[in-house]
Amino acid sequence: MGSGESTTRKVSFGVDDEDRVRILRGVKLSEDVLQRMRGVANIAPERTSSPASSPQTNTASSHSASSGSQSQQGPQQRAPPSSQHSKEDQRRYEHQQKILKEEWAKMAQREMEAAKEEMAKATSRERQQTRLEAERTKQLVQQLQKKDSQLKALDAFYKEQLAQLEKRNLERYQQSKEQFHQAASKTEENVRGGAQVSFALEARNKFAVKGRMLSVQLTDSSKVRFRERGREAKAIFFLTKQEKTKKFREQLWQKQDQKEPGAVGVMATEHGN
């Protein structure tokens, strides 16, 4: 009753004066046995009264020949023992019933206490399990929150690193772009300067060759003129040379203006030197 576990119990019994078992302790009686015991208890008084009436009939039949006073005295003399016997049985029955009720009450109390104890144990187990589950759930929630905060921190860190990398790449790109433009401008200037210098050198060489040829020719003519006119011929030589040099410069300037206007100044300066 109440508990699903089998338990060991102590069984004791009590006997009456005739060594008959009357009291059982620690044994659970079924409903069948209880009903039969109740039925026997109800029938017992009737059986005790029937033996009391049978002696009266026997005495009445045996003493039918005697007088009426003697027949009336016989039942009166035998009636007290039967009534005393019935009262003793009644007291014994009541005592047994009282003991049985006490035993039943004790058994019921023990069963109730065992059921309450089992219920308390089950309730404590359920509460403990619920508490453990709540603690586990709380720990899981804390772990999830911690993991979420870590992921957010990592996300912010990676975003910051990515922004810094993009900034560095942009700065490097701008720097490389400026360096490239500077190098390109410098290379272009070097290329243009080299072309101008080479053109000026080439023009100077040509002018030097023509000048030497002219000077040779003029030298021959000047010798003739010096022979004929002396100092006057020398002055004519210098004038002729300057005029030819001026014409040659003008021709060079015209050609260079058609190609690259900036190179004429450099060439003219070098030629003048």
C-alpha cells in the first residue's frame, strides 16, 4: 500500500487460554478474511444462545413427569452458567475486536507513514532534480552569454583590423601612385632632356663641321685678301663670319620650332658657349 517496494516485517501472534491463535501482528489481512471474520463475529452470539436453549428443552423433556415447580426451577438453576459463558465470550470477542482495530489502526498508520515518507523522498528527489536542471540551464545560459560576448568582441576586433588594413592599403596605393607619377614625370623629363641635349649636341657638331669648313675656305680667301688689302680684308672676314653664323642660328631656330620649341634655347646657349 502506497509503496512499490517489498519490505520485511516482524510477525507475532497471541494465543488464548486454550492455546488457540487469536491475535496476529504484522500481517496484512485481505478483504475476504476481514469479511469472514466479521461474519463469524456476528454468528457467534447466536450460537452461544442456541446451546443455552437446548439444555432447557432437554431438562423440560426429562423432567416432564415431575411437578411444575421443579420444571421451572431447573431452567432457572441452569440459566446462569450459560449467560456467564456468553458474557465471557462477548467480552473476549470485544477484546479481540478492540485488539484487531488497534492493530489495523497501527498498520494503517504505518502504511500512511511509509507512504508519506516515500512521497517525501520522491518529492525531495524531484525538487533536487528540478534544482539541478535549473542550475544546469543557468550555467548554459551564462556560457551562451559569455560565448556571445566573445563573438561580439572578435567581430569588433576583426572589423577594426579590416578597417586598418583597408586604410593602410589605401595609403600604400596613394603613395605608390604618387611615386609612380613622380618617377614617370622624372623619366619623361630625363627622356626629353636627353633628346634635347642629343639634338643640341648633334646640331653643335654639324655647326662645328660647317664652321671648320667655312673657316678653311675663309682662311684661303683671307690669305688672298690679306695679300691684296691687308687689314681691310681681315675686317671683311669677321663680318662675313658673323653674318653666316647669324643665318645659321636662324635656320636652326626655325627647324627646332617646328619640332620642339623648348630645345632651341638650350642649343643656342651651347652654341654661343
